[in-house]
Amino acid sequence: MAETWNWRGGRIRDAFLEAARTAADLLAEPAVADAWDGPSVLEKFTVRGLAGHMFWQELALPGLLAGPLPAEPVVPLRTYYLEKVIWLDAGPDAPVSERIRNGGEATAADGHAALHARVREALDRLRTDVRNAPASRPVHIASWGDWSLELDDLLLTRLLELVVHTDDLACSTGLPTPDFPEHITAPAIDLLTRLSARRHGPLPLLRALARRERAPESIAGI
């Protein structure tokens, strides 16, 4: 894998903001409200917990960007995924997975309409804040640990989560999955490919993409 995983500058910022707006439009659908207390397609997630999990970092980001610079050192995106996060290889019963589900439930605890209103307010702020902040502006979220990510790297992680969880939310509520354009799907697929190679190795990934007769059962990156 390459030493740097770069999708930076205006492309990733605009793609993130567009993906977040599309995800928020899906959240607003009546079918999401109707399914709010039911199970999602993700194991042990309710629809409301999935919705809360989808957007909790977007809800936190305006305040983080308005606050002081964090003291925690910045790590590259590659280091973040390969060395720092523990949820990538955790099963649904792992403590970190339970914490993630509980966090989603807490974020959505005030109901569908309230969550959607808060998401829209946050995205209105981020349209200006994200474009005005330096690409190298460090961002630290307390639950991560003792490190930060540069803003553009954080936005790439959020883009991936939004694209993947938008599909999850649509499939959980019987709605069609939004058709994201290539400038949104390309960075998400690129990052997923790198994470797939991390998990399975390059040869199984190569076979899955080029040789269906030798393809492994799964090349899931997350």
C-alpha cells in the first residue's frame, strides 16, 4: 500500500459536503421516521441508532472547528487505519462495537425530527466552516485516543462512512439508495480498496477484481 492516502483540497471538501447533504435528504424521508424504532440491516443496530451513528461526527464538527487547536499530535490517515482504530476488526459483540451502537442511540435519543433539524443546522455551518479552514487544521475527537487527524483526512473518513451508511439506511427502510456521483464514490472506493488489502492482502483483492474463478468469498474492507 502507498505510504500516503491522499484525497485532499477542494475535491474532498466539496464531495464531503455533497455526500452529507444527500445523506441528510435520505434521513428526512417519512419512511425513516416510520422505521425509526425497528431493526436496521446492521446487526444489533436499530434504525435510529444507525441514523445517530451516521451523523454524530458531523454534529460535533462545527464546535470542534470553532474551538482551539488540539494538543494531540496529528497522525497520517494510513497510520490512523492501520495502527490506531480498533473497530475495524471488532465483531458486533466487542466492547467497542457496543460503545458505537450506544453512541448512535444517544445521538438520536431526541427523535427523528429533532435529529434531522440538528443535522441540517450543522451542515449549514459546515458549508462555510469546512471551506474556510486550512487543510492541515488538526481535529481531535475525545473518544479517539491521543491523536488528531488533519481536516481533509477526517473528511475522507466521513465521506466513506456517509456513503456506506446511506446505503445501510436506505436498505433498512425500503428506500432506494441514492445514486452518488463518481467524484463522491471514487475516493470512498479507493479508501475501501486500501482497507480491503489491509485485511485480506493484495492477492485476494486482485483475484476478486480480475479473476472471478479464483475470487475469495469476501474482500470487505470494513
